[in-house]
Amino acid sequence: MKARVRRLLLVLAAAALLLDGGLLLAGRLGAASLPEEDTAYFLDVGEGDCTLLVSGGSTVLVDAGTPEGAPALVRELKSLGVRRLDAVIATHPHADHIGGMEAVLRAFPVRSFYMSAETQSDGLDAALRRRRLTPLVPYDGETLTLKGGASLTFLGPAEDIPADQINDRSLITLFQTGSASVLLMGDAEEPAEQSLLRHHPGLRCDILKVGHHGSDTSSSPAFLSALGAQTAIISCGTDNDYGHPAEQTLTNLTLAGVRDIRMTAESGTVALPLIAYKENAV
């Protein structure tokens, strides 16, 4: 009798081990992985801003939404397959752009951290020290090359933008692949747009990450006409208190020939695979 009980217990133990192993294997097989092809994710962080750029397994995170949305942001990044970040960029110090940075730095190893000269936060500074990261202030024209061959270039702000104009001092970045280019404007407003065109007169892009959540202080007709973008992404919250996006901004985009306008408030996170983008554009 005792022998039969021992054999039964051994069988049950072996079955449990097999089940655990099977579940673990299934979990590993089911884990999300980043795409190898160049992709831009415009993450839904409510009334905030956050973009993930992927190329050949390399990852760049531009801004990190609000403090309140930080836990959800970390979960979404992990669900997309992010395990580390090659570069993180804080465009400017407003809480709807850098509020989730501390949580991101706790959750993921980060190779390089870039920020505007005006970006200061005691919590962020402490988080960078814990990660032993020295924040870098990029120069106009500085370029990061990603593993997949894509590049990210910092465009300003130039010296003609006063230091106290925090929105206009946003770091502006241009993500370029073999198929498409994506311009991310942070919270830059019309003075920064004019400065950008003065210093980079040939600037064009296929996809525009609209400045300042679609506010009517950004996306001026002359700027949009110069860029020639076909797709515009607006990061804003549902029924937000600011009225973003402004009707004037939507009108300006339409008149400039932007055929595909998407809002995270309506679409949630927008994922754009950039391979053969021009052939697949609306």
C-alpha cells in the first residue's frame, strides 16, 4: 500500500514538473518580440506624449507621458517586446512629456539619455544617478545610427529661440529610414517652426508627429506646406481640458494636403511599419 502511494506521489510530482515546464515554455514562446523592420509606435498616453522608434532591434523612446500613466506605459512597452532602450529622449521638462521617465528608467536598462538643456527634475536626476547615466544635451545635427540602418537626427533648438520659451526649446528629431521619414516636434510652436525652416530650409518628412498635441499655437500653414507630410499623428487625451486638437490645426493639415490624420484619443496607440511606407500611404 505504501509503495503504491509513493509511486502515485512520484507520478503526480513528475506531472507537475512537466506542466510547469510546459507553461514556462509557452510563456517564452508567447512573449512579444520587437519587429526587425523599421516601425514607429505613437503610444496612447492620454493627454501626453510618447513615441517608440524601432529599427533592427534598436529602440529609441521619445518622451514618456504623465506620472499617472507611467505604470500603463511600462506595461505597454513590455507587451511590445521592449527589454532595453538604446536611447531615451526627454524633449522638454513638462510633466506630460517626462512624467513617466522615472518609471521607465526603473523598468528598463537604458544605454543613453538625451534631454534639452532646460530639462531639470529632482526625481529624474535621482533616477539617472541610480542608473549611472550621464544625461547628454545634443547639438543641432547630431545623429544616432540604429542597428537596422535607420538614423535619428536632432534638429535644434537653435540659438534664436530664447531659453525661457520652454515649448519652443523642445528637442526636435527626424527619424529617417530607407522608406520614410518621421518628424517629431515635441511641444514646439510657430516660432520654433520658423526657426527650424531657417536653419534647415530643405526639411521635408512623410510623417509628422504634430507639435503641442495639435494646439493652434503650432502647425502653421507655411510650416506644413514646406514639410509636405502625407500622414500626421496627434497625441492627445479624450475630452481633454485644452481642446486638443484645435479645429484650426485640423484645417491647416487638410489644406496642406495631409491625407491621413490620426489621433491617439480616437485610435489608441498608432503603429506604423515604415517599410514601403510610400507605396502603402493613404
